[in-house]
Amino acid sequence: FKNNGWITLRELPKNEFFKRKENSNKVYTKEFFNRDIKKWTCIDYEDIGREIFLKSDTKVFVNFTY
């Protein structure tokens, strides 16, 4: 992985798992791009009713085992 497991959300394939911080317990999946607000919709994997919206250049952590 580039930069010790950190990549931008733009580089992450759809439906892949990521964390916001390296030691975070919350795991998200990248879902779809919301053109109205120009951000990606990301779903909390453990609580599908919870979603966050992140810009494409947001750095996320992907080098973990879930």
C-alpha cells in the first residue's frame, strides 16, 4: 500500500472497506458519489443506517484485517 496503508478515497474501489483513522473501531464502505454535494456516501458497516459524506481527496486507512 502507498503511504503505510493510507490512500485517498478517490483511489479506493467502490464497496471496499476503510477506516477514518488507523486505530479506529468503525469500518466504512465506499458506496456512491453524490453529485449534488460532490462527496462520496460512505456507510458504517456495522450500522447501515449511519452514513458519512467525504470528499474524494480525503485520506483513509485500508491496511487492516476485518
